[in-house]
Amino acid sequence: MNKARIQYADRLIQQAKSEVKKRDFRLAWKQMEEAHIFSQPFARLHFYVHWEMLILALRERSYREVFGQILRLIVAVPGYQLSVSPYRGEECNIRTHYRGV
């Protein structure tokens, strides 16, 4: 299951990048938000999703979102190290939110 979640989140990130190339920021954000949900149990992937969200916010010139993503990136590593993340060390039941994954 973990491998499937990682692959699905990665696929969503790639789809979001494709939407950015088409300048469809709304759909790109939707893809990134879903990737964010699936990445939360995995520290590196979660950090990477926030990094990609920062890049998306910069491309869209959404400076409020840029600020928010920078804060999340700063907090992400210490949060996982200190076990502050709600998903660290426990199984996240994502199937209740998304069927078929």
C-alpha cells in the first residue's frame, strides 16, 4: 500500500506539472492538493510536494501562497524529527477519502 501511495502522489505531481505547462493553474493546484494528502505519511515526499507547491505559487505569482509554502517547508523537517506530524509512525487511512487507490 505504501508503494502505491508514493507512486500515486508522484503521478499527481507529474500531472500538475503538465497542467502548469498548459497554464491551467486551477487544475494544477487540485492535483498538488491531492498529492499533498497522499504524501503526508512520508517525510521526504511530503517536503517535495510542498517544494513543488512553492514553485507553482511562484509561477502563479500568488505571494500569499508563496509565504505559506515557505513556512511549511521551514516547519516540515523539525516537525517530522520531533514527531509533531500527525501521520508519523502511524498508518493513514486515505481510502476513506479516495476510492480505488
